[in-house]
Amino acid sequence: MRDYKVISADSHWETRPEVWASRVPEKFRDRLPKTIKLPNGGDGVIDDGGRVTYGGTAHYCGHGPEGFDPTILKYDSEAGYGGPEQRLKEQDIDGVDAEILFRFTPRDKDGDLVRAMVRAENEWLAEEFCSFAPDRLLGVGLLPNRGVDGDIAEMENCKKLGLRAVHLTRYPSGESYPTPDDDRFFAAALDIDMPVCVHTQMAIKRGERGEFMIKYPKEPEGYDRPPIDIVDRMSRYGTTHCGCLEVTQMVMTGLFDRLPDLKIYWAENQCGWIPIFLEQMDMIYEANRVWVERILGLPHLRRKPSEYVKEHAYWGFFDDPIGMRLRHDIGVDHLLWGSDFPHEVSRWPNSMEVMDEQFATAGVTAGEKQKMMVDNAVKFLHLDR
């Protein structure tokens, strides 16, 4: 294994869609996203439905607050948008030895088209980008999230390609809540030793009035509307942007009791909010667990909800002074630093200076720094195997 000094456990790869288009079956190619030139001189992408995306905060690095314009992106000159040779130089500038590289699943409604694009992007990432320096460019594979069998098949393909993990953007079944069928995916991930990640959160929203956030074993009778949704209530002290809804769903549906070896990494979430989330979820559960079992049929948990979170969830942070002061209330062994390069919250090319100051202020020891900046990522991604 490489002697890592710093691993960014949350970075992103960005590129024109044309670079992987030739890997898509010919019958889909006229429906692929395409780069277009915009009136403001920047580059945009138009998808199969005619929706144009451009700019945003994904190309912040290299500009800084004074020079950044979220409406103008230029693929040929942006930091983080070049080939692997450029990427290694950008890592060196920031003092980073390796990056876990995320990208997001296409949003097209046609499942066959999404599966074709996901396969092409995964193959391009593994064979034409990460292969240039496989110990430094640590790719995370996309999943179509259009059914458990399809996600298992693509996860197995990612493993074969040498990608380091897979990225869930919805539950494998395609639902916004866990289903028994999802267990097959998570069990398969354990069987092939493939780490599973969620970037910030899954693409799900809290239920509207009258909708539950999990499928409860019993349907309550005699109500004009459902009673309190305990899963929704327990996760409110976090924020859906930070994955607290999904981890609460997983805990309350018994996923970690059925698969005790399963660990999941929520990247780019900060961690200062986690202690109050853990505290309040336990308090709310204890106050409501009796009626929840009687009316909704949800069996009592074997342990406190927070204990499952502390054991099975890993959390990513990028610039979080409060989180560093509260690190022991979360668990230093489950915190992973990431630069988020080249996106807007990144401190590139000054990440090391920013984090050294935060660690010093919070009294972070050398051993704790080693865990959060290197060892936890090595352990989660199995880089030492």
C-alpha cells in the first residue's frame, strides 16, 4: 500500500459528456447529453429532454470569491476538469496524496438510457482516468438505482473494473424508503467486499402530510390521517441534506441488525450537528417506542438508535471547527476529511493550512489527525488489502 499522508475522502471528477459517449451503445447516442456553447461564452450541457445545465458551484476552485462567476463554466480551463495528469498536479498543489472521486447518477427518466450512461461513465472513469494512477485516483462507481438486480449487476461490474466503492443516490429498489428487497443489494456488497457510499444524502424528500418515511408493518386503522411518523420525528434534529433521514430509516427498519457488518459512508456532510442528532433521536425513540410497536407494529430495537449510528455510519467533513471540538461525541474512528475539490466549499489550494489551524484550535492530536485524514479512509475503502 502507498504510504499516504493525506487522503481526500470527498472529491469530484468532472468532464464533458463526449469523453465517454463512444462507450454507450449506438442506439442511445443521439439521446446523450451534449456540450453546447452559451451566449455568455461559457459551456453548458443539454440533455435528452432539452434541459440545459451550466455553471453552478462545481467549478469554484481556481477562481476564489472575487473571480468566481457561477454562470460561466469553461471545460478547457477549469481546475478539476482536466485529465489525470492535471489532476495529480492539483492534488500535489493542495498537499493531497489521493482522492475518493464522486459523480452523480444521470436523472433521465428512461431507465435503459440511464443504465447505459452509468455503465459508460464507470468504464471511462476506471479505464481512462483512474488507471493512470490507481493508488491516487480512487473512483466511486455510479449505480442506476432502477431496481435491486440492476444495481447488483453494476456494482459487480464496478468491482471488476477496480473502482473502490459505489454511490447510492436512492435505495436500490428505487423507492424513497428501505424495502426488504434492498437487503439483497447490501448483502451482495458485503459478499464482494464493496464499500457503499452516499454523497450528502439520497435523492429523497420527506413525506407530505399523511405519508410515512418507512413502510410500517401495520397500517393504523380508524384515523383520518396517520399518527406521528416516528422516523420523520427522530431525524428532524439533523437535516435531510446530511443523510440523517436515511440512517434513521435504516436503523428503524432493522437493517443493521440483519446485516451487522454493514458500514455506510455519508460524504461531505460536516459533523458538528451529529451529537444533538444522536441525543435527540434516543430521547424521541424512548418516549414513543411503546405506542409505535402497538399501533405501527415496529418491533423494539435491540439497542439505542444512536448506538447503531455510531457503529455503522461514517461521516465526511470539510471545514468544520465546531465538529472538531465535538469529535469525541461522534467518534474519531468514523470521521473522514475531504476537500470537495473542485466544488464551492473546497479550500483548495490551501486545504492543509485551513485544517492545521482547525486541528490546533480544537486540540486534535497527531493520532486523531492521522485517523481522520488517512486511516479511516484506508479502512473503509480497504486500501490496505
